[in-house]
Amino acid sequence: MPDRDGITACNILKKDITVNPDIPRILMIASHDKNQIIKPIEDGCNDFILKPFQFDELLKKAEKLLETYHGAIPGKEMRPVVH
């Protein structure tokens, strides 16, 4: 994002009353600094993934959050993994 980082965007979404708070958020972080990883979770992100990342890893995290917040994902077993 050219105008802000992911932590700022997460904070904006958290404070925006028009955004559904039940939508899980995964922050993509380039830094491996522990403080930059912990702060977004404390500020309301549900999970994070370190850059560079594998698409399958992101997909697994997204599916896990969707299952946690919204129940089973219909047709999950039948959906092919696209690379």
C-alpha cells in the first residue's frame, strides 16, 4: 500500500464502525522483528504471515480463520488448490 502500512490499515479498519468486526484480518509482514509481529495482533489483527510466503500457507490461515469465525466451509474438501 503506497499511503500506509498494514498496521495502520488494521487500526483504521478496527476503528471504522462501517466495517464488520467479524471479518478476520491477516496482516502480511515483511519484518521478522518480534515487536512488529506482536503489535498488530494486540491491535486487532487475527493472524499474520511473514513475507515472502507460500500461497498454500496463506490459504490455510484464511481457511482456519473462516472456520473459526464462520463455521465450516462448504465444499472445502472438493476445492482444488491452485498454484
